[in-house]
Amino acid sequence: MKFLIKNTFMSIRGNSKVTTEDGQLAYKVKGKLFSNLISKTYKKVIKDANGKKLFVVRNKFWHKPFYKSALIYQNGKKLATVQNSHFIKNGYEVTDATEEIKIEGKFWNLDIMLGDKKIGHIGRPEKITLDDAYTLEVDDPEDAPFLVAMMIAIDNIHDQRRRG
């Protein structure tokens, strides 16, 4: 199953929408104005197409030097921490998850691994767009909501590094 994650063009809040390959709305990502303009935690709420809250993603306020990280919450409980890898290693590191998750690759060509099994892939769409857009390929549709949250966490880290 393939999804397109598209950040809303010129959105102050940092909203995004996630659609299926055939253009059907699958998930909504709503940013919080205060967290994007004032606190820089870039808090985002991931909801299903019906508006049910699934996950909250926000950047950590304090980081280790040269690292940026984002936290994924569900029902107020932290599920995982995603952070950029050190300079020698490519990809992202996932900690605090119940199972070993690795995100490996370069730039926007990333494989998501659960143990030794590939469960997803993050890339760029074939068509060039003016706004930020990413593709997410998911092997098991049940993993899709969490992998969308992980993709939003990576996008938050990327945005935080870009903005300084």
C-alpha cells in the first residue's frame, strides 16, 4: 500500500494530508500554531480520515549536540523516540519502542526495518511539487498509522535541522 504525504503549501501550523495512491484521504495531520511559531516543538496530531486522534508527534525541546529528535505518543504514552543518526551512520535511530526499529538509507530513500524485516519505505514522489511531499510504502496496512507518525517525526526533524 502506498501513501502520499503532502504538507499544506504555506501552512503556518504545519498541516499535512495523507492520501492513498488513488487520491482518497487516509489521514490528516494537524499542526499546533503555538508549538510551530513560539516553542519550536512542532507538535502535530495525526488523525484518521474520520477525525479520530491516533498519534501525537512533537520534537524534543532539548537535544544532545548535533542531534534532533521527535517523540511519538499514543493516548498520552510515549511509544518511540526518533532521532537523526550520527555523522558516520545514515538514517535515523528509533529508541523506546517495544521492538527494534531501524530506519536506514540516505536522504529521502529510507527503508523502515522491524528487526530484519522491511516493513516500509519512505521516498519522494516521482512528480516534482512546490510543497514538501513524501511517499510511504507500507507492506501491512495495519502498520500504516504508526509508520505515518514515524514519517511525520522524520519530517519534523528535517524541518528543525533546516530552520536551525
